[in-house]
Amino acid sequence: MRLPFALSISTLVVLATANPLAKRAAIDDCLSSAAVPVDKPGSTDWQQDANPFNQRLPYKPVAIVVPKTTEHVQAAVSCAAKVGVKVNPKSGGHSYASFGLGGEDGHMVVELDRMNQVTVDSTMQIATVQAGARLGHVATSLYQQGKRAFSHGTCPGVGVAGHALHGGFGFSSHTHGLALDWMVGATVVLANATAVNCSETEHPDLFWALRGAGSNFGIVTTFRFNTFAAPSQVTTFQVNLPWNSASQIASGWATLQNWVQTSMPSELNMRIFGSGSQTQLQGMYYGGTGGLQSAISPLLSNLGASLSNAQATDWMSAFSYYTYGQQVDVGHPYNQVETFFSKSLVTSALPTNVLQAAGQYWVSQAKPNQRQWYIIVDMYGGQNAAIPKISADTMSYAYRDKLFLFEFYDRVAGGSYPSNGFSFLNGWVNTFTSNLNSSQWGMYINYADPTMNRTEAQQNYWRQSLPRLQQIKAQVDPTELFYYPQSIQPAK
Ligand SMILES: Cc1cc2nc3c(=O)[nH]c(=O)nc-3n(C[C@H](O)[C@H](O)[C@H](O)COP(=O)(O)OP(=O)(O)OC[C@H]3O[C@@H](n4cnc5c(N)ncnc54)[C@H](O)[C@@H]3O)c2cc1C
Ligand SMILES: *[C@@H]1O[C@H](CO)[C@@H](O)[C@H](O)[C@H]1NC(C)=O
Ligand SMILES: *[C@@H]1O[C@H](CO)[C@@H](O)[C@H](O)[C@H]1NC(C)=O
Ligand SMILES: *[C@@H]1O[C@H](CO)[C@@H](O)[C@H](O)[C@H]1NC(C)=O
Ligand SMILES: *[C@@H]1O[C@H](CO)[C@@H](O)[C@H](O)[C@H]1NC(C)=O
């Protein structure tokens, strides 16, 4: 009788260590003793907070903490370390790989979207932004408090934290840089549950690491961002591109590229948008329609294209123009979702053979594809762009010298993403990477691709910054409390 009993105990022990969800009772006890607010499993809040933006990648948390203060975050981190579960902060929940849920089952999720205050200080220069604020709320609040702004993307539901800790490109970035270029300080809860302020002068190594790889080093509870005066007038516009054949794409793109490198004015912000139904330039110009006309006409005459829908407007109307009818000032609950696979690229200027291969793929593989795919190519660098003006070693974000930022996106309107879908975007990206060396391209973790293994992902996201990031990881989080499948591995 003793032998079977002993066996069943050890079987239970093995199950408990193998299955992190088995730690639920211990973690719940610890959080309850520390009076940390949590979502009750099965409650509406739990369902909303655990529901991923990318429905393709649902994961089961062991606990969902909903802090109201930095102290709550500290207590939650301390409980997770004690019980031995991994922790991930979630702000807007828009990670393409569901990394805010941990990217696998059994993590503690620190859901920050109830902490979303935005306050501009009395100098009208520095904004204090709680980490759970979404971009639409940030833009609205900054504008209301003195017509201020900083650079960031236009999807109103994206969280400021995931966005600004890993880049943050939008319709201000050619003029004013990335969201992380405007960060001047952050309050961070580290793996040992201490809260520190970091900036250029306080914990500068941590501040260097946060700006490009922030999800690996702690939980930011509050940001301090510098701001600029929102321009009184901006002009939104499109240009329909006559890109029907592979050779039209290759030659039009070469013309565009040359202009972006040498002549595109700083006040112009622009991207290529291609889908099954259209191929166009979309943009925002800092100024009126006359200024836009003279800024862009040298390009358009070479492209054989013309301006359409040029509309001068105010700052917030331009922001909502590019949200395509979505509500701008959003908070909790946020219920928008999609089912998709996405990939990214950041590249140097492209040689002719790459433009030809990519154009050929666009025409032969993408245009006939009936799913709801799109490609966005942001005019990112060049002579007059803000991003390359910051020195490459200022922060861990790895791409100061590139010309284009790409997002490849393939979604289904209903049902599940097809298992044979991945090869479509993998093949398109391959037309670039197979013809370039690794100093000419990288990938952007804000458009995370979880199909890459950890070694490949770290190299592609962080390139030359990776060794120093791994050193800092070894100092501040050696046991990898803040882990996800593509997170930075500590240096040995
Ligand atoms: C519809 C849509 C449009 C987009 N448009 C753009 C765009 O125009 N430009 C652009 O650059 N990107 C864009 N993105 C990508 C977006 O910037 C990233 O997905 C971003 O990481 C999302 O941040 P989040 O806080 O919403 O996500 P989350 O899933 O909450 O977090 C993303 C990552 O950041 C970590 N994280 C979250 N909060 C914190 C914190 N407080 N402290 C430390 N780490 C934290 C998470 O653990 C996770 O690893 C878009 C995404 C979507 C879905
Ligand atoms: C961080 O700085 C803020 C604002 O200056 C201050 O209120 C807060 O107490 C500081 N926190 C820590 C942990 O030093
Ligand atoms: C990569 O290619 C570029 C452009 O051809 C070249 O200048 C550079 O030296 C190459 N780098 C490496 C590491 O091969
Ligand atoms: C990771 O993926 C790359 C590229 O596919 C491959 O070369 C490498 O062997 C893989 N590494 C591991 C550890 O699986
Ligand atoms: C917590 O970790 C940080 C970063 O490694 C370190 O500077 C600090 O001294 C640690 N605090 C405690 C109380 O151990």
C-alpha cells in the first residue's frame, strides 16, 4: 500500500511544477494578504482583460492584477517572485504576439489600463502619463491641456507603454521622431520589487535599456514625456499610385526612395498603403494645402500621380481622420479584436534587385490573395528626417540608420487564421531579407512575429544593442521574472 501512495504524491508534485496554473491558490493568497486588487477568475473583468487583441493567440493567465498605484505593482511583483510565476505588464494589450499576456499560459498579468491619467505640468512642457493610458486618450488629454502633443501612432486603443518602450512610429515621426525620443523619465518597478526613477541622470543604463526593450526590465508605472506645441494647421492627403505591374512598382518605388533619401521635407509625413483594393501614398503635412502642393509636386511629377483628398484641418481632426471612424478617447473596457498574422521589417535603401523581387511578389502573390492583407511602408529616414538625427548609442532602440519601416498584415474577417497562411507573408519578407545582409535590415518588436525562435528574434529585434541589453538583464532581472518567449536572455 505504501508504494502506490508514494507514487501518486510524486506524480502530483510533477504536475504542480509543470503546470504554472497550479500555483493559482498560492498566488491568490499572497495577493489577497497584500490587498492588491485583482480580477476574479471568470468575472467580466477577467474575460475582458484576458481577451487578446490578436484572437489567434489566446493565453490563460494564472492571475490578473489590476493595480491603482505603484505600490500595488510592487506588492504584485513581490508575490510573483515569492511563488515563482512569471510576470508581464499589459497596457493597451495590442501586442501582435499577446506578450502582454506572457505569450504562453500561466503568467501573472499586471493589467495597467485603469492607471491612465495624463497631466501636463505648469511649464506646459512635460507630461506625466500613467502607463496604462491608450494613445487616443493621451492625444486628447495633451491637446485639451494646452494644445500639446508628442510623436506616436494613430490607433487609439494602442497602449502608450508597449508603444513607447519599443519605438512608436506615426504621422509625426518624419518631423518629430519616435515616441521613445520624447521620453525623459520613467518610474519602474524592478524584479526585486523596488520602484526607481530613471532618466538620463538617474539609473542611466536602465533608461538606455527601457527605450527600445522596456518589456524586459520591469514594469513602468509612470512616464514623463517632453511635448511640442500641436501645429495649428495640418493637411491630410492621399496619392493613388499607378502600381499595377511588377516593373511599375519597382521603378515607382526607386523614384520614391531617391526622393525620401535626398529631398522629402521634414514637415511631410507619409507611407505607402497597399491592399487588395488600392495602392496609395497616405500622409499628413505640417501646414496648409499650398505648402503641401509645393512640397510634394516634384515627387508627383516623377511618379506620374496626383494629389487627392488634400484637406487642411486642425490637429485632433487630423488624428481622428486616420482612426477611420473609431472612437478616439478610449479607456477600459476596450473590446476591439482582430485575427491575424503580421511581420515587420526595417530596411536601408533597397537595391534594384530587391525592388524587383518585392514588386514581383506583390503582383503575383499578394494581389490575387483574397484574405484581408495589407502592407504599410513608412517613409522613416532620409536627409531631413528626425529619427537619424539622434545618435545610435543614446538608447537601445536599434534603428537610426534605416530608410523604411514595414508592416505586413494578413487577417481574416471571421473564423480562425488558416494554417497555410503564414507562408504568404514569410515569402514576401524573404524577397527582401534573402537579398540583403543583416546590417541592412532588422525587425520591429512592436509588430512582433512569434513564429521566430528566441535566438533569431533577439537578434532581429535588437541587433547591435543585444549584448549590452543582455548584460543589463543579468544585473536587474537575472532569474527572468519578466519573461516571454522572445524576451532578452541574461548574459552568462
Ligand atoms: C491596430 C494597431 C495599430 C498599430 N499602429 C501602430 C503604429 O502606427 N505605429 C507603431 O509604431 N506601432 C503600431 N502598432 C503596434 C503597437 O505599437 C504595439 O503593438 C505596442 O507594443 C502595443 O502596446 P500595448 O501597450 O497596447 O500592448 P501590450 O500588449 O499591453 O504590451 C506590449 C508589450 O509591452 C509590454 N508592456 C506593456 N506595458 C508595459 C509597461 N507598463 N512596462 C513595461 N512593459 C510593458 C508588454 O509586457 C508586452 O511585452 C499598432 C498595433 C495595432 C494593434
Ligand atoms: C519619482 O519621481 C517622482 C516625480 O519627480 C516622485 O514623485 C516620486 O516620488 C519618485 N519615485 C521614486 C521611487 O523615487
Ligand atoms: C552589407 O551590404 C552593404 C551594401 O552592399 C555593404 O556596404 C556592407 O559592407 C555589408 N555589410 C556586411 C556586414 O556585409
Ligand atoms: C532558430 O531559427 C533560425 C532561423 O530559422 C535557425 O537557423 C536556428 O537554427 C534556430 N535556432 C534554434 C536554437 O532552434
Ligand atoms: C533592486 O535592484 C536594483 C537593480 O539591480 C538595485 O539597484 C537595488 O539596489 C535593488 N534593491 C534592493 C532592495 O535589493
